[in-house]
Amino acid sequence: MLFDAVAQQPKLLYLLQGVAAFAAVVSVILLALHRGPVRRRAAALILLAPTLLLLTIGLLLPGLRTLALSFTDRGGDTWAGFDNYVWMFTDHRAMMALRNTLAWVVLVPLTSTAVGLLYAAAVVRSRFRAFALSLVLMPMAISFVGAGVVWKFVYAYRPAEAGQIGLLNQLVVAFGGEPRQWLVDSPWNVLFLIVVMVWTQAGFAAVLLTGAIRAVPGELTEAARLDGASPRQIFWRITMPSIRPTLLVVVLAQAIGTFKAFDIVKTMTGGQFGTGVIAHEMYDQAFRYGETGRGAALAVLLFVLVTPFVAHQVRAQRRTA
């Protein structure tokens, strides 16, 4: 009876098969380690083998497939050489996406880290520090799509004779100005999208930097205070050098995340009005226009741009470990 019930539900059957396969793999690994003396490197290789296999299937092979597709034509079947890469650096729309991505990568990490640092410095000694940090962390609980929807209402536009529903235009009209289409006017609309990303990421920076500031040895700040240093001098000459590794980690992590900016652009403008970025242009070329080769080439470019940031972050973490 039980087997018949399971057989009639394919999803449950697949789940049980997956659990059984996982248990079998773990059993084989433990048996191999238990059968006799195994060197440390061999034991590590045996334990990492399932993970390496999954990474190969889910990451390495698709990456190689994408690299191969980047040298093909629209259908992904005919060899096109470097045509897709030439298009990437000569097409007006693709170049605009590259410029916008550069603006995002420069402005988002620096601005969100600066805002987070100022907020952390303001609340680090406060009795209500936990409450203040929970407030600034709230935007991180919202997905990028949700944040885009919220801010799309903030930037909403209606003609001057109609009642404004957008908060920003309501403020403009209240002070005697004319409502504007904030998400249409280029290049300022790119900055307004960047504001949304900063709003969601400043809390991440504030929490990490608050912990770093609290970890600064009190003896250093007390000695500087006894020597007559002002609070500003203590901050710039004692606190900032002490939290520099954390600052670097925060900036790099946010830069890596910014390269993948897609949800906010897709939700708020759909990449129109000159707001496209590499990730969104890659999606449009591959799935909207059917240009498989161009989409793959943009994906390869994105990988190449992210790699130095990831490598630098790994080195920084190894130094602090």
C-alpha cells in the first residue's frame, strides 16, 4: 500500500530517490575513510569529491558552454569568431550598458559604504544601537524586485494638473516646482536607480562597520584622548586605519553584487531610457531578441569583470584569517 501511494506521486518519489542517493554517497565516503589509514590530503579529496562534482556539473560545464556560445551566431550553431565581441564594443546600446554598469560599480559601493560608515559612527556608542541597526537593516529584508516596486511609486509621475501619487513629485509640487519624470530623463535616471541600490545595501555596510569600530582596542583611543586628540582626529587617525580591512571587504562585496544588478533595472525601467546594464542587456539579447551569441558574450564579459574583485577579496580574507 505504501509503495503504491509513493509510486502515484512522482515528486515524492523523486525526493525519496534523492535522499537515498545522498545517503548512499555519504555511506560510501564514510566507509572509504573508515576502512584503513588515509592521508590527510586523500581524506580531504574524498570529502570534497561530491562538492567538486556538483560544481563541475552546475558551474564549470555551463561556463565552458557559455564561452563556446559567445563565438557563435544568433542561433548558437554557426561559428562567428569574434563578431559578438566586436558588436559589444561598437553597438551604441551595448556601450551604454557598459557605461551604466561602470557608473553602478563606482557609485554604489562607495556611496553605500560611506553612508553605512557615517551611520555606524553615529550609533556605535548609543544605547539604542541595536534598534538603530535593525532600522537600517530593514531594506535588506526586501528583495530587489520589492525595492524597485516601492521606489517606482516614490518616483511616480503625473501631469501637473493631476494629483501626484509619487512622494518625490509631491515634495516638488509642495515647494512650487513642476513634477518631473524621474525615470525617463537621461542620464539622471541612472542615478535615481542607483539610489535604490544604495538604500538596500547601506544597512549591510553599517552593521559590519559597527562591529569593526567596536573591535578597535579601547587602549588606543584612550591614549589618543589623553594626548589631547580631538574626536575627529581619533576617528581619522585611529579608527579608520583599524577598520580598513573591513572597509575593503565591504566595498569589494558590494562591487561584486552591483555587477549583477538586474532586478531593479528590470522592475523600474525595463532597461529603457538609457538605463540598461550588462546583466539586463545580456538577458534581453539572449531571451528577448534570441541573440544567443551576443548574450553569451556579455555573460563572458561580466565574468571577466567580476573575477579581479573576487580574487582580491579572497586574498584580503586570507590575510586577515
